[in-house]
Amino acid sequence: MYDQECTNNLDLVGRVVATEKCPNTAQSFSFWTNLDSPVGIGTIVKIESDKVHYEHRQDRHYRREVFGIVTEGISYTDLDSPLNDYISSDYEPLSSHFARTERPEIRYYTASVLKMDPEEPVQPVPIGNVYLATDSCVRKSLRMDSYEKTKLPVGLYINGDNQSPVYLDSNFLLGPEAAHLNVTGVSGLATKTSIIEFLLTGISQHYKCDGGIATVLFNVKGYDLLFLDQPAEDLSEAELKMYEKLGIKPEPFRNVKYYAPFKEDGFNLNTHRTNEELVADVNPLSWGLNEIFDHVQVLLNKDDIDAKADAFLSLLKERVINTDKQDQCYCVYEKVKDFNDLEKWFQRVFAQIEGEEEGSEGKTGWKGHATATIRKVYNRLMNIKTRCKGLVTNTSDTHDLPWGNFEDKAIYVVDIANVLPLAQDLVFTRIVEELKTRLEERTLGVDKVIVFVDELNKYASSDSGNSYLKQTLLEISERGRYLGLVLFSAQQFKSQVHKRIVGNCGTSIYGRMDMDELATQGYSVMPASVKAELTVLEKGKLLIRHPHFNQYIFVKFPRPPVLTSQKGAKKFPPAKEKGFEDAMVMHFKRLDPAIKANDVKDAVHGVEPEEVMRAFNETERKGMHKPMEYFKNILRKKPPRNSFVESHSPAAGGTTIDDWLSD
Ligand SMILES: Nc1ncnc2c1ncn2[C@@H]1O[C@H](COP(=O)(O)OP(=O)(O)OP(=O)(O)O)[C@@H](O)[C@H]1O
Ligand SMILES: [Mg+2]
């Protein structure tokens, strides 16, 4: 008896054919179908061999099974030449309204092998019946039965009425076997950001990782990732059914935290998520000397950091910045912990150089470093504050990501859409480097982090330039898997991204693409019919390449369960830029929503903004139990908020205001 499980329930659609001119191989085969069979490019089929084999070891009969995916289709009739048809139509199109001769017509498809059963020995595909794949065939053909416990839904394989879930293997998407994901396709139609949001939803609901997993998303475009905690408003019935079939609840993310630098004024947040209802969970991001000094290379271009400047920077790092040892020899009389201290230190050095120069006939150096080099480094370093205003502060009061306290399944969105490219580079590099170090030391709070970088071609382009940021991204793609640092990336043109970065992505997703892009070298291995399909792909349909799948697979996914950027921008329009006092009210409400606006305004009125920020930052660090009281206690130079009439009332002084003024 041969095994005939489930074949009885399958739709028989055609027969495998092989000729001497067009033989079957172990990788591909051909078959015909009748004209109304629902078979097309991308359809998964199952072949059952005609011949029954006998297995000695198991003492059973079986038929060979082959699963394949259609990659090419042609159709033709027995007509020898178009001339014959022309003549038989009496040279008149009207007369051929109905064919004079009904000719046999064939649909002839070529398919690539997805899986054979048994896998060994590797043999050409046998002749047999062709069936449409069911859910269980799809599961088997894509080897999804081998990773039931680590599966993550990515979309549905759709053929006619049949919708079968397709899963990725988290061991191959998030490590340790393989890692990284890249999505490519034209703007808008490829739904790149959407599939990332959808996958992250699946990960947040299904993925289990002992040490916990967090996600850091960099928002580089407008409102793109600013409403991840808000529910989608109009998912259709069909989409909700897709969610059900994929086993995902259509709910927004629960634990999302937003971070954005300040604007140039130093108190308004530089983000579009400033609507009163949402601004409470946006945290500021601002760094001082300490945070950025290790990454100053990002901010200095190649010409700036020649060997001499590099040596001087090393001296700063070793002897000056943040050292506890006071060293008069190096002009360090107090701890240099922020840009203000560094400025003072440089001034001391310049004074010393000038002093020496007077006495020593034009001595032009200090501790072996040329004055020109010192001045250059000074200018470049101090320039950082101007170029990254709002992100880099003079003082050591900083706001940062919750290093050490990252939470499982939390999403940290860093909004850098509105800052200059230089500051964007700094944010990327610092955060990714810090993630790397902390994952290595296991001091982050979670064991795994997904980092999402949109517009990858901007940050890691394939041209020859070798930026610091590109090196960082390269390193994640090459070493991240060991550390638990997984790179999710998206871009419009994959051909413009550094080869080694995309080459290391275990999983690739393609949305609608341009012919020009598909004609580039990187797509030469893709079958022509798949390329043709890609150029007309509808929204929500994607092509997947995953280590378990032997061929490219098309899937469809529903819109993500979060508010879209367009709708979000309308529903939660950003608030107008605030004056200083109102901005402080907003920041205090972030600490404690119960704080009254008037209390804040009274407290900060007339005080220098810098002093208010200092006191506020200290409150945030130390006085969170009673923020308003703590703030008032530590605020210096607070003038009484009494009106002139009250403080100089005639009753108190026996004079009128006019008398007082004329005095
Ligand atoms: N599964 C889907 N089915 C149908 N439409 C979708 C689906 N997912 C997203 N869309 C729609 O497609 C549009 C573009 O989506 P998205 O922002 O993800 O594109 P993108 O490829 O990231 O574009 P860009 O390159 O400009 O960032 C959105 O308006 C969204 O509503
Ligand atoms: Mg996008």
C-alpha cells in the first residue's frame, strides 16, 4: 500500500510532462493544465509520481512527492504559422469573431522545485499528477513544519480562495542561526515601513526570548513611526480575517517610548509628536561632552582628523576629559566633564602657549602638539555644539535612552526626522555603539535588540566613501548576530546599498520595483517572470526570500494594526511651538501629569532659562518623588513673583510708585 494521505482532498490540475528537448531536472520541471485551472506565476503545486516505489528498510510502498512553485507559463495551439489563421479567417478580422477552426490549446508551465520527499537521492522530478497546494502542502513545501515552535507570521500565500499562512523562522530572522532583514521597493507602493510594523507586531505577540527583546526604531521621515501606540482605524473585514488566519491580534504596540532632541531653542522638542494628548510620552534626548566624545570622529571629516589631530584627541581622552586625577602639568585643575569645562581648559592651554611664546621666541606648541593642531581641534569640537544644537548641550545635564533598563518587548522610537544629517549620524552611531557595548557586557536589560534603519542607502551607500556610520552598520551586519543585535533595514534601491550589508541579511523582502533597478547586477539570479511580476505588484503583496524557502515566495499581508502616518497627522496635529514657560509646563507634566500649569509658570517666571533647565534636569534625576517641591527648593535666584505695586506698596513705604520712581 502506498501512502495516499491527503491527496484525495487535493485539486488535480494537470500532468507533469518531460520531453527530450525539454527534460525535467532535479531543480525544475514542466507540466500542462487545462485552460480554467487556477494556476499562475507563484502558484505552489504538489506532484505525486505515477510510479510506486518500494522501500526495503521500512517495508512499505510509497510515491515520490515533489513540491514546486510556478516560475514561467506559456500557452500555444497546434497552429503552424500565423498565416494559416489569417487565411482561414478569409483575411477579414470580422469573420474571425468566432474561430473557424477550434484548435487545441495548451497551458504549459515551468516550475522550480521547493522540496522533494524523500530528499535523497536527489533525482529529476518524476512524471505524475499535479495538484494545487493546500495549507499542509504549503507548510511542508516551505519546510515550515520543521520550525513550529519558532515561527513568526509574515503573510498569506494566496491562490484563488486558498489562503495559507507563511511563517519565517525566528532563529533565522533574529538569530542565532542567521539574522537581519532587508526590505526594498519603490516609495509608497512597496509598503516597506508597513511590513516592518506588521512583523514587529507578530514578534511582540509571539516571539519568546529568555533574556528579553527590545526594538529601537529610528524615525527618519516625517510622521512615519510616531503613532505605533495608536490603533488603526479602518481595517477591513478581509484584513481582520487575515489577522485571524495568521494568529495575530490587530492591536497597536503597548509599550512604546519616544525620544527626540530639543529644537535650537533648547526647550521645545524637535518632533511632530507634540500634540497635547501624546506629548507626555516623548522624552528629550540631549547629550553632553561625555556621551559624544567617543564618537567625535563621526562629526569630524577625514581632512579634520589627520594623524596629528588624532594624537591630540587621544591626549584629551586620556589626560583631560573626565579624569579624576588633577594634573597641573596638563592644565587640569578641576574635572573636565562638559563643554563649558572644556572651553575653560582650552583657554588655559592657549594662555600657556601664548605665555611661553613670549618668553621663548615663538614656541609654537604645547606638550609636543602644534598650536595649529590644537586650534583646529578646538574649533571643530566647539563647532559641534553649534552644528548639533538641541542635541548636544554645554552642561553635563543629559537626557538619554534608559541604558541598563531596557524592557522586554518595549519599542524605543528615536525621532531624528527633523535634525541635520550630521546630528542624525551622531545619534545613530552613538546609540548603535552603546547597544553593541552593552549587549556585549550584558548590561542593557535585555539580551536582544532589533534596530530598524529606514533609508539605508543614505546611511550605508554603495559608493566608495567610508563613513564612520557605514562602518558601524557593516559591523552590525557582520558581527551583530553573535551579540544579539539584529538589523532591520529598508530602502528604495537596494543596488545603492553597501553590498556586504545587504549580503548578510538572512531574509530579504521585495515590494513593487522599478525595471531599471531590477536590471542591475544584484537581481540577475531572479527569474525573469518574477521580475516582471514585481514591477506590477499591488500594495500589500511582497516577495520573500528566507533561508528555509528554496525559492522566492509571494505573500500578502494586511495593513499594520497601527494608525497610519497620514491619519495620525490629521488626528493629532502637532502643537504650535511653545514659549519657554509653556514648554516647561509640558516638561513638568511629563514628570507628573497632576502638576498645575500655573504653579510651573509662577516658579520659573523671571528666572534665567539656563538655570530653570539646570534645576529641572536635577529634579528629573533626583527629585522624582515630589518634582515641583524639589524644583522650587533648588532653583537659584528666584525673584518673588510679586507685582511692583505689592512689593513697593505705598502702605509699606509710605510713598507712591511715582515718588519712588522720581527718587
Ligand atoms: N498591506 C497593505 N495593503 C494595502 N495597502 C497598504 C498595506 N500596507 C500599507 N499600505 C498602504 O501603503 C501606503 C505606503 O505604505 P508605506 O509607508 O509602508 O510605504 P513605504 O514603502 O515605506 O514608502 P516610503 O518609501 O515612501 O517610505 C500607506 O498609505 C499604507 O496605507
Ligand atoms: Mg517607509
